[in-house]
Amino acid sequence: MAEVPFKCIECNKEAYELHRDYSNGILKITICESCKKTVDKYIEYDPVIILIDAILCKIQAFRHILFNTKINIHWKLCVFCLLCEAYLRWSQLQGGEQSSDPADIIRYTKEWDFYSMFGLAAMELGVFCASVLAFLWLRERLRGEELQLCLLLKALLLSSYGKVLLIPAVIWEHDYSPLCFKLIRLFVLTSNTQAIRVILNCSRRLSLLAVIIGLVLETGVTYISQQLHWTS
């Protein structure tokens, strides 16, 4: 049986095409046989509009990105987000050490603290993703269904794009920066929840439960690593 390459962004039903190309460059947008709506209206939209709808966590935008496009930048985006998070932690660590020697700025760039922060951020992300995947895989296995682990992992990594906002938050440092960081974290978790809903076509309660389990285990790893750092 041939694999169905696309999905309707409105009802999540499978579709074989997004548009039909007629002669003389005439394109006709495909209508979903189930909901009688356009299979994917975003193929006519500007990427900026799609990005705005994704930021607003619209499920249609998430379906367009995850099912109807060939975006393979999730690993690059993951590394970039980890660098952003590592820089944030490293800057906070260096901010607590006051020095009047200008040469310290050069010395700081050569320290290994940044790499340790990058490793910690990567470990936390790994624990979060592994926890979410393990929970959902076990649930689907008990129901006798298969889980597309690679697609779900890709969705989790792509939906973590909000971490990029950590860089301007650090550059425009303000008294409200801690609150800003918490709001960014909340936005990322919300995007993760929406991405899980899109991939599994499940309820908001299940996706939220999976994210909470991942967050709890990630927080536990962070606490243990901090305790080991303080005792060393």
C-alpha cells in the first residue's frame, strides 16, 4: 500500500496531494474529501504568516510544518538552541564574578565553563525528550499501536525554537529578565505540547501529561547536577 504523503491541516485526514498542476501553470488547491475544506491553505501563504501562526501555536500551522513540508533543520536548530541556552547560563555564571581587570573578558572566552553549560543543557534536553518518548511509546504499545519515534522527536526539537528568544533576553538585560526567562520556558513547553497533539492526534490532556513527566525528570537531573557541582 502506497504511503500517503500529506495530511489535511483542518481534520488531520490523509491526502495524496496539496494541489493539482494543470496546463499553462494553473494550480488548483486540493479540497479535503472529509471536511470539505482546503487540505493546506498555507501553501499559498508567505512564510512570515506561517511563522506567526506557529508562534501563536495554531494546530493548523503545526500540521503544515510537520506533515506537509520537508523541513530537515531540526538538528541544526537543536544545536543552535542549546548554544543559546548555554550562553545564557554561562553569562549568568560570569555575571556573578565581578572583576576590574579588562583582561578577564578574554580569559572568560577561553574558559571551559561554557562547554560544561552546553553539556548540561544537552543532557537536560536529552532527558526531557527521552522521557516524553518513553512515556508515549509505552502508552501506544499498551494500546497495540505503533509510535513514530523519529517524527515525534523531530516535532519536539522543532517546537523548541522559542529558546532562540533567550539571546535577545540576555542582550537586553533588565530587572525583569528572570520573569522573561520563565515566560520563554513556558512558551517552549506549550509548543512542545501542541507538537505532540499534532503527531499523535490526541487530546490536550495526554500531551500535557507527557510534557509534565519530561519536565519533572529534567528538573530532577538539573537538581542532581547542581548538587554535584556544589559539592565538588
